[in-house]
Amino acid sequence: MRIDLDEVRARLGELGQAARPAEVAEAMAWLGHVVSDASVLETVAALRRDAQGAGPLDDLLRLPGVTDVLVNGPDDVWLDRGEGLERAAVRFESDEAVRRLAVRLAAQVGRRLDDAAPCVDARLPDGTRVHAVLACIAGRTCLSLRVPARVRLSLADWQARGSLTRSGAELLDALVLGRAALLVSGGTGSGKTTLLATLLGRVPDCERLVIVEDSRELDPDHPHVVHLEGRTANAERVGSVTLTDLVRNALRMRPDRLVVGEVRGAELADLLAALNTGHEGGCGTVHANSASSVPARLEALGALGGLSRSALHAQVAAGLDAVVQVRRDRAGRRYVEQVAVLEPDRDGVVSAVPAVTWTPQGGEERGPGWVRLGRWQA
């Protein structure tokens, strides 16, 4: 007979996962289960695992190369090891078990998750980013866990993986050392944050990095880094700290490089203002399907910060130099696809002009923006 942990837990009451083997055996016997040393020890271990870490997801999170673990209900668990989503063998007892895990993970970082506040986005103490949605709005409890990078990649590592050519690595290195202001763009899971961390590792040790993020993900290999992390409002809807707040404070911290982990809202206005007032070499990431779509994406974000279309394009033209596009193909392979320069037309409207484009096989094609990159190349 299959042992229902929810039934055992209900029988144990307040003892829960702290129950001793003898108490677990008594509860199992009361429920009509066959009691043996093996079944009792297995049930005790399951109860404790369910109350610590990420419960049954812990083993998945520890697998080499795992970037994401997704739960779409008790018997629908997926993981991503860099080659696309694959179904995992892990199963939960019930949707209530998934909900219990989600609530516990939220509570670890002081966040509320219940029917009145059915969504939460938080970072766990180990750096794992967790997003949870309860069944009351999703039909079933859903969890999305983003695993922080466990290794710091160098430009040489990107080359070794076939994700960047030698000439591409030399160009990106020159852009960083030349203090070009750039954005790394790409889709979800394309490797934007990983590449940005790699590039920040090439910043000279004598420079001070101030990194602003909603949820801390960037961990560059650099000796002088200050991290500022946003905070949502508490249960009383007070105490929030926005990225706009953080960018403004970062400018008072004497940054040599101001970094916005992901530009996604009104903070773009403050970042552009900083890049146009002597803060060279700033950078960040932005979600975009291609380098050519970045100006339109910035237009939409600039509107959130109160920037008119003309003001936004004027600030982008004066403050940003280049866009580095990262792509993830259908096979899950990530590679640097393009470097584009940002140039205004006669009307002042900025477009991303391709400077160099790479194929997944490493082929290189230079575009009309290549000449503009000359100022950063040896």
C-alpha cells in the first residue's frame, strides 16, 4: 500500500517532520500501513525532506548544468540543463504538497503567499530565484526556480563551448576595456546574465562596479563589486525599494561602472541620464528578440520613466554605444549572434545597425556598423 504523506502528517499533527521514528511508526500503524524498519525510515526521511530546502526538488537543483526547474502541478515537473526542457521523474503527493513547498520557500525570505497574495517572486538564501503562483489563479500550484550560475565563465570558456569566435571574444574584450556603454540583449534563458557577468570580469581591477538588480543574479569575477537589490512591499504594502531608487542611490556611491542587471522599467530613464553625465562604460541586459528590436523595446521602457520618444532616442544616441545579441537556438545551444551599434537617422530616431553577425557554426559577416567599432579596436 502506498503511504500518503499528507495522511501521516495529519495524524502526527504538531509533531510533523520533527517526529521520532517510533511516533511515525505509530501513525502508520493507525492508518493501516504495514510497519517495517525500512518503511518507517523512508517515511521519516520523506517528511524531513519535505520540510527542508526545496523538498523533492533538491536533487534536481543539484544536477550539473541545471538552470531551471519548473513545476506545473504535482505530477508535471520539468528541468532545463541547457538543451531545452525535459520532463523529470519527480512527483508530488498532491497539489497541496506543491502549495506547502511554495508557501515554505516564500516564508524563508519573509514573503507572504496565500489566497489573498497568490503570487510571489523572491530570491532564496542560496541565490535560487523562485516564482510561485497558487492554484486559485492558475488552476494548480506552479513553481519556477532559476538556479544561479555555479561557475564563472571567461571569454575563453565561451570560445571553448563554441558560443563565441576568437575574433568575437577580442571585440567584446575591446568594448569593455574601451569603456563602451552597452546592452546585452536576448530572449529568456539565452544567457544574457551569464555573458554580462563574463564581460564584467574583464573590467580592470582598479575600477569599482555598482550592480543594481531586482533579484541578485550577477556574480562577476571581480575584486571590487557592490550589489544593490530591490525589495517588494511587505504585507502592509510598505517598504518597497525599486530599481529606480537603487539607480539613483548607486550614482552617489562613486561607481566606475554602473550596471543594471536587467533593464525592465522606469529605471531606464535614470540609467540613460547617468550614461549621459560622465558615467562611461555602464551596461545591463534587456529582453529583446533581436538587436534590431532593442530601440523599440527601449522606447516602451522609456515611456514608463516619463521620457518622450524624442527624448529617449536623443539619450540613447548620446549615451549607449552598442548592443550584444545572445541567442538560444531550438536545440538549446546559446551563442553570441551579433554586435550592433546604435545610430540616429536624420530625424534623430535610433536604430541598431549590424556591425558583425555570427552564425551558429562560427561564420562571420561584417555589416555597415563595423566602421563605427573602429574606435574600440586596436
